Amino acid sequence: MAPPAAAAAAVTLGGKGAALTPAAVYALSHGLADPAIDPSALQRLSTRGPSPQDTPASLRGLALSPPESRAAAAVLLNKLLVTAGDSSALVTAATATGLAGSLDLAAALPPASRDEAAVAAASAPVAVALAAAIDCCASPLVRVADAVAALSCEAARGDVAAFDVPTSGDGLSAKDEADVAADVKMLLFGSKLVGAAGGADAASFTKVPTVNGIFREAVRALHARVRIELNAPVKLGKRDAVQTGEGKEEALVALATQLARPVQAMLKLSVARARLCVARIDDAELRKKLTDGVEIDDLKGMLGKVTIDSDSVSVLRGVYNSLLKFRDILAWEAAVAMAVIEMDSSIEKPQAGGENEAGSSTENPQASGEKPKGDKKSKKKKTLGKGTSAVLMLLRDHVTNGKEVLSVNSALLAEWGTELSLLFDPKCPRLVSLVDKVKEIVETNEVRRLPKIPKGTRDFGKEQMAIREHAFSIITGVFKMHGAVSLDTPVFELRETLMGKYGEDSKLIYDLADQGGELCSLRYDLTVPFARYVAMNNISSLKRYQIAKVYRRDNPSKGRYREFYQCDFDIAGVYETMEPDFEVIKVLTELLDQLDIGTYEIKLNHRKLLDGMLEICGVPPEKFRTVCSSIDKLDKQTFEQVKKELVDEKGISNETADKIGDLVKTRGPPLEVLLELRKEGSKFMGNAGSVTALNELEILFKALDKANAIGKIVFDLSLARGLDYYTGVIYEAVFKGTTQVGSIAAGGRYDNLVGMFSGKQVPAVGVSLGIERVFAIMEQQEMEKNQIRATETEVLVSIIGKDLILAAELVSELWNAGIKAEFKLTTRIQNHLKYATQSGIPWMVLVGESEISSGKVKLKNLAASQEEEVDRTEFAQVLKQKLRNP
């Protein structure tokens, strides 16, 4: 039975930093709490006499129940207080104290000032109050509905496979659906009852993740809106108060009706699951009584009745009533599932002390009048899941008040249903304990004992980190050789900084959850943050490098990650034509040569040449960028696939697409292709932008030729680079070896990007090395050589014993001499040798009892299998000399 109600608590309104919650509104509306105005808020109110205004039309002629009127009064009172605190709005103390004293909406009508009338009209207090009641009742049912579904799955011997809902990790799976499935599986963890029910009845459980997941989503959306409407001050004079209030009512109605649909679906599923449970009852008469208890036909049309009414109060009231109906049905389902489990002698009943009902896992033969001896061993009972056991104990304790259940009949089951419906009501203090218990169970993570990392990310072990550090040292060395300085920027930027810079790839930007402040996103690359830095600091010239992680909400695949390092080298400032472009491409060739990853080529094109090509083919200028995005896919798709996208999605004619297809096939040695494009009769020579591009490329190619860096360059007209900010030369390095990783570096000229932030144009050019793909190549090469060393340790000090003091003395001498050393304490010489061999350590210092007594140490060269004894006072210098001259 429900415990007696506690004394009414106080809900303080108008306090600085305080927030009115849906639960507090519900408590006030049902007399479980009394309002109290914060003293500081009361001081801000006016003591002038009333100047009565017309009652807003939205508050006239309302037939509200006492709880509805109390809730609306609480909402309006809080809105008056927070608005008075936020601005100089004239709110009278008489109105506020009258509302607080009576909690009757009529006490605030007619409004005592023009500002009060505006607040009353704009805040839509009745609609907000009803939405708060819906929110307060629906929020706990998010957890309760999952728990009851799990309990029914136990009672009906359902199929736990119904809750196998994998997450795709590519943004194409429903998070709430997956979360519901995981929570129910957690509740059922350890159950010996659930199995493979199969058949048509399986739908009653298979639909649970989807329907309950949509319910979660709708509750969350409504809760977020209600929280705002309860606590945001009204901005007087900014907008028409009446229209503002009507807009809020319409928004709340939309969110509430969005909630009503999954409620309706959950209600029907609840009835279906309860009937599955009833089917397991042996008593035919009881089974019939329970089956006849609810008719699905009675539920038809309920949603239509909720949404067909034209005024917001009726619609919200209808949604609230349908939610109460669902709560009653859910309670009935829980009661039926409890009864089935209670009546099934093959199920081991959970007890508060952890004991089985009969004190063991088998039937108690003496309790049933049977002889304990001479009989066959009784059948072992089946156990419930750990989570459902805990839920069952809480529900059973509530409905029985700790008393033993002697028999189950329809009257008792009806009583249980009533008691559980009261338990699921926010007015019951035990509901919080139930919801907290379910939440505690599903968050224990007992089903998936080992943690995992998100898709599109990876951990790096010691061998991999050794390769990474080696690569980073090479890369940093090349950058510094060209006079670049290091720069670091925040891992997240303002969203407005990143948007509009990446074309169609903007959809891959990771947005961070709004924390009530600035809208931020994780950086997509290092180029835009660099441009923002240059603009923000009014820099006119800078040669910089940066090695840092970037984030893209891409579909993970081999060599494609959502979190990965980029190594960027950029030159910003005004220089001679192609001067910085040449150096950046030269840096790229040096990087790839020194990393020694194997054969590669650098595809190169010019954005002005690409635009000229599109103009020649008849593509409208406004479609240049979107067509470039399609052309950029030619390294992964056939031209026929790209053509289909151009024609069907981008609105390009077949004739234009075929012209593009003919030109993008042009590729080859830079100077040869350049000569071909500039020959007499070439269409490119009749296009001004193309001529400019070809002149610049001639300078670039001749400079690269003189620098012996043109051999790996391929002039390729299919290279488009889909990013919007490129304005000149563009390039992309592709690995040509056996390890398939695709593009390993890319970059280009972006003369207008800095100007997007400051209005001051600072031309820039840069390259970004996709180091993760380079790592994949280097790891494969090192694995084939079997030469990966995780450490750089040169000497292992091996103490044949457990003398830490001796080890500390010897290894410190090596450290002080600048020798990379480790020490190991063990009495078994084989353990020392095994560790040194596995770690690739070239030298050992062996110290046993004989060495200690003689004042010497033994040096062992593992590669040569040679040993020699040296004086203990000289061993550090001897080793240093041997390491320098191996």
C-alpha cells in the first residue's frame, strides 16, 4: 500500500539561480508543496496600487480543474518574478503575494499593470502548466516502461534476441532505440527464463526498442522545451505578447502530440504483452477474466480524439489523459507479469535477503509433505535476471506490504494493478526509488564487461607509438628545415568559424552539445583554424606547421577514421608568383621521401583551370562548386557513376556531363600536359581564367623541375578537391604500393579564406599530411621487417636477486652518463635474458653474488653473444664508448 503523504514542502520561486521544474509544478498543483517567494525577488516588486488591465484573451472563460488552476498560477507567478528580476517590468507585490497565497489563477486577473498583462499573455501559463504535468508524468515512465517490458519478457518466456539492436556507428542508427534495447538486456542479464519464443508473438517484444525509443526521444524534446518555458523571462516590448503566447502554445501542442503517438503504440504493446503473460496461466477461468479485462478496440481512436480538438488546452489535456490511461495499462501489465511469475512453481522467487523462496535452488520436499529421502532429486528452479529480480522485489513489496501471497485471483490482481498505478504516479514518493533502482541496474554495464572505444577511433600500443614518434620526428625536422614555426589552436572552434568553408563536407562536422553558451564544433581540419588565427591576430606573413588531431563525422572504413592526426605546413602572405606554392610542394616530396613509405604520386591541378574547364563545358557558374564535389569522387567511382550524380542530382545535362568526361581524362607528366593544353586551337586558351592558371603552372613546373621534384608530379584534370576555400593550385598525394590507403596528403592555395574572417585578404597556400594512412603503411612495412621496437633502451641492468639499492646505484650511473637504461630485479637469469631479447635491448649489465664480491660487473652484448667483465667503477664509461662505436 502507498505510504502516508508527508507534510507539504516549500517551492521557492524567483530566487537567483533557482529553476522551477515540472516536478515542482506537479507537486504544487496537487497540494504536495506550497509556494514561497524568495525575499530578494519580493524586494524587486512594485508597491504601487493596481491599474487594472484587460485579461488576455487566452485566459478568459477557461474551465480549469483545481490542479490545473494551481499549476497555471504557479507558472504565471514564477514568470512574473523572473521577468521582474530580468528587467524593469512593473509587477506589483499584491499580485505576486495574492498568487502565492491562493495558488488560484483568478487571483492574478485582471492584471494589475500593463507589464503584468503582457507577461500573462506571452507566457501561456495554462498551456505550460499542462505540458509540465505531461512531462512530470511521462519522464519516470521512460524507465518504468522498459522495466515492465523486461518483467513481461520473463513471465512470457520471451526471446531476448528481440533486444539485439546493434549501433552502426555511422549516424544511421537510432540511439534511443539502441539504448532501450541495451537497458532491457541489462535488466534480463542472468535470466534462465528468456529464450527463443519465436512466432508471431515475438513482435510484442521486438517492437519494444523502436517504440520505447521514440517515446524517450519525444519525452526529452518536450522536457527541454518545458524547462525553457518555465524559467525564461519574458522580453517585454520585443514582440507582440499575444502572438508570442500563441506561438508557445502551438510549439507545446506540437511536442505533446508528438509524444501522444508513441504513448498510443506503447499502450497497445503493453496490452499485447500482458495477454502473452496471461496465456501462461493454467487456470482457465482466471485466464478468461484477465483476457476480457481490456479490449484493444476500446483504445482505437484515442489519438484522434486527443488531436482533433482545436484549442491547445483541450489537446494538451487529452494527451495528459491518454498518458494516464497508458499508466493504468502499464500497471495492469506489471500486475499480470507478477502474478504469472508468482504462480509458476518452476521459477525461483527473489527474496530481499538474497535467499531463494524455499531456501535453496530446489523444491523443499518437507514443505510439500514429501519425504526428503528415497525420492529423486527435485528439478532445479529457473532464475530471473538480476535486474528483473530487483524490480520484482520492489513492486511486490509495494503491493503486498511485505505480506506472503497465499493465492492469486482476479480480485487480488485488480488490487495490484490499482496499487501499481498509484506507484507510477509522481505523487507517490516510492516512484523515485523505483526509477533510481532501474537506472542503477542498467548503468552497471554488467552485460558488456569489457569497455570499447567508439567506431572510427583507435588505441595505439607501444610498438605503434614508437613508429608514430619516429614519423613525427622526421616530419617536424622537414618543417623546421624550411624555417616554419610551430602553432597550436583549440580542438574546438565556434561553429560559425567552421561553417560555410567545406562545401558538402560541412555535414561531417562534429557539433558539440549546447551547454547554454556558445555553439561550438570540433575542428574539421587545421587550415580553417589557422586562417582564423591569422585574421584574429592581424598577421600579414607567417610560415607555420601544426601537428594535431582533427575530427570528422564520416563513415569509418579501412584507413578512414573519425579522429586522426593531420600534419599541416602553410605559408601565408604576399610573395612572388608560385614562390610559396613551389616550397609547399617541395616540402611534401621531402616528407614522403624521408618517411620512406614507397612509391607515390602527387596529382596536381589548378582551381582556375578547373573552373575554366567547367565554363567551356557549359556548366553555370553557380554550379561550379557542387560539380567539383562530384568530380572529386572520380578516384573512388567510375565516370558513369559520377555522371549519374551530375545529371540526376546536380541538374547537369547529358551533353555537358559527356564534355566534362572527355576533359577530365587528361593526365600525365606536367610539362607534357601543359604543352598539350596550350597548343594552338586549345579551348583552354580562349578562356581568361584558364590562361592565367596555365601561366602560373608553367612557372611552378619549371621550378619543381630544377629542384628535382617534378618526377613524382602528375598533371591531372580530374583532381577537383571539394573544399570551397581553394582558389589556385591544388594537389593530392596518393600511395601506389600494396597497402590500399588512398590519399595520403593534400593541399592547395586558399587566397580568400583569411578574408572571410577579417575582410583583409591574406593569400595562403598549404599542405596537410594524412598521417594516419602513412602510419598504416609504415606499420605494415615494420611488421614485414619484424623490426618494431617499443623502447629505445640501450642497456638492461640485471640484478640477479632483489637488491633495489644496488640497482638504483648502478642504473643511476648510466642515466647520469646519458645512457638509456632500465633495471630488473629477479633471481632467475632466464627472465632477464627473455625480457632483454623481447624488448630488443642490445646490452645487459649482469650483477650476481660473484660480481658483487669481486667489485666487477659483467657486460653482455646480446647480438654478438659476447661477455666481458669490467671494473664496477668504470662500467658506465665502457658502455658509453661501446654504444658510440658499436
